[in-house]
Amino acid sequence: MPKFEWDDNKNESNQRKHKISFEDASDVFNDEDRLHYVVKRNDETRYVTIGKAFQVFVTVVYTMRELIIRIISARRSSKEERNEYLANKFSKSDDNNE
């Protein structure tokens, strides 16, 4: 299981704005079908993961600090992100059936 960290003030702000805690959002990393993207922002590499946490689609933005995932933000996934997740999941299941 990966290790997580976050700024407590940012977590509280995120909970007020998006109604999801970073602790709950970290469950997305248990989803075997999650999607990952790499985003370059200024001189920092950020990662975006879309997946399910407690049966809810969640999008998490984070950085890596050695082997620790530092969560920056978490929110419910947009319709487009959910559709992308589902298309990828069904595409993988079709590949396994061939």
C-alpha cells in the first residue's frame, strides 16, 4: 500500500469546496482500473488519477516525493473523466476476452 501525505489546511479547504477528504480520496489508488496521467506544470511534474473511491468516481492530483504520494487536490470526476474511465475499463475487458 502506498504512503500518503498532504497539507492539512489544503485538505480542509478541499473538503469544504469538494466535499471529499484526501484520506477518502486516497482509496482511488486501490482501484485496479484507475487511469493515470502525467502533467508538467512549471518545473513540477504532477500526476492525475481517475478512479473509484468508495464507489464514487474521484479525480486526484498529486506529486511524488520519493515513494510518498502527496495529494494536492481531490474532487468528484467530471462526466468526461467518468466516460474516459469506463471506455478504458471496457476496452481492457474486451482485450481479455479475445
